[in-house]
Amino acid sequence: MTFAEEIKKYDWETIQNAVEEKTAADVERALCKQNLTIDDFMSLVSPVASAFLEKMAVASRFYTRQRFGNTIQFYIPLYLTNSCVNQCVYCGFNCKNHFTRTILREEQILQEIKAIKTLGNFQHILLVTGENPRLAGADYIERAVRIAKEYFASISIEVQPLSEAEYRQLSLAGVNAVYCYQETYREDHYQRYHPKGIKSNYRWRLESFDRMGKAGIHKIGLGFLTGLEDWRTEAVCMMLHLRYLQKQYWQTRYSISFPRMRPHAGESFQPNVLMSDKELAQLIFACRLFDHDIEMTLSTREEQHFRDHIFPLGITSLSAGSKTDPGGYAVFKKETPQFSINDNRTPEEILKVVKMKGYEVVWKDWDLCLQ
């Protein structure tokens, strides 16, 4: 059985109603516990829990420092291609958008890597692609991984869902982590946002995490895109997914991210749900209280003031100096980005803020630091 079968045990409206009906007493009871259930998590993401943010923040900071110390990991994304066969309504890479599609050649990938190396002591790189398996499939990704492996201690990828054999292929090539976002766990609305392309297959995407686990991927990253459906219900589904994966693939490490929808090229899709900074903080705190050991990432989608104030309260990993267009560091610098970033500071500028707050920057992956 995969999680695609497991999630059928739960009804979207039932979860949503259960979260909405939580009381202050439910929140207080959850805050008194060290090991939380899914029901406790529902309490912490409920509307009434917004009155308990200060208590949640204190607890979240305590558990984060207890598990990770005064450290924050830096990573940087490298977009390999904006070529994509999907029609995701919220994404600048939508195949209906008219702009020049780029797939970096091997010498261009190397040029980008060398440019990244001048930005800071990055040892953790995230390789990102649009979804075009014919022109930028597993073999292409493997070649990029092997190039990056000569320059970075830890390599993560964020690419189209692959087969179990392809995940194993990339793991053997040097991939440490795979990130994949389900975007929305609401199956009956999934097609609205992904009308055509390989991403329109809800089950294939959802089961990719099981394929990663079976392939022995060292770390799996998951998340949903805030702006499509009710974020509280999405969060509960994500935690159900996390607990399932941890039980089935217990030797794997896990990470979660919190992408909020950002402006993008092409047709203007307005978010169905707007999540405030306060609500995003609530979600981050709830996730940390639910799982004390989970790694949590916050990208440059978020603006600098929010990132500077939230990272000591639960976040373990920050991107810095990001470009979301292929060739953005050196080769082109004019390609269409997947989305606009919100924190344009240099890695050095972000580093100064982190140190000023008494934290030490970890430029490479946690496991490699602990060896």
C-alpha cells in the first residue's frame, strides 16, 4: 500500500471541519504535551490557536535549539532548465507561456557552479528543473549531479517525479536529498490547477514519495503550495503524509518547506487562499511542536524582515542569493524565472544578520557536519 491509498481513509471536509471546531482548551492541552498526535496538530493550526502564538513560538524555539543548536544551514538553488510540459496555472514555467526555453548544457552548468562558488562557501546545492522528461530526464539530471559533485558536499534535487529505478540511479550518482511538492492534497480539485501534462496525474505525483523511500533516498522533502486550498487542511494532510513515510521508511530523514504562491510570468492566477505572515508563523511553530527533529526550510520566496525574525523560532535551513531562472548566476541573467523572489540580499548580507543573532551558519549538509 502507498500513501495514495492511505489518504483515502480521510475526507477533506471532515478534516477541515475538525480543525475549525477546535477550542482554546484543545490548544492548551496540546501545548502541555511533548509527543503530539494528529489531533493535537489540528488544534495548533486551528483558528483559535492564533491567540497562543507567543507560547507556541517559545516552545518551537526551545525544541529547535535543543535538536539543532544555534545553527542555520545555507543552501543555494541552481535552475537547470525552464522547459516544462505542464500547464500548472500558478507557475511561470507553464508550457502555454511564450518565452525562450533553456536547457543548460554541461559547460553552462559548470559556468553556473563556478559563479555560485564566488558567492559564498556553499556546500549544499539544490538542482531544479521544469518537468520535461524527454529533454531533461533522469540521464540529464545524473550528468548535472556528477558535475556538481566535484564542487559540493551535498546535492539535492527538485525535479519531476521519477520511477523507483531512476531515483536509485540518481542516488548512486550522488544525490543526497529529493524535494517534491504535492502542491495540494485535495484530489478532487487537483485537476483545476494541473489541467495538462505529466503533473496532472495526482496519484503518480503522490506516490513518488513512496518510490523515493523504496529507492533508499537519504532525505525526502515534502510540502504544499499555499494559495490553492485551505492551508490548515493541507497542513494536516502533510503531517499525515510525514508520519506515514516515517513509519514505512524509517531510515530516511525528512524535511518540510513552506512555499507561498509568488507572482509569475504568463497568465495571472490569483490565489484562492491568502496566508498572512502570522498564519505562516503559526504553521511553522505547529510543525516544530509536532516533530522536534524535522528539518524545516524557508526560501527567498519570503521577504527579508519575516525571514530574519522567524528563522530562530523553528527554521533550520535558508536559501541565500537565489536565482530562479536557468543561467541566472552567470550564463544568461535574462531568462524567465519560475517566480519572483522576495529576499534579494546577497549571501554575505544574510550571513551578517544570522551571526548578529548569535547563530552559526552551516554551509553543508547536517550529516556531513556530524561525521
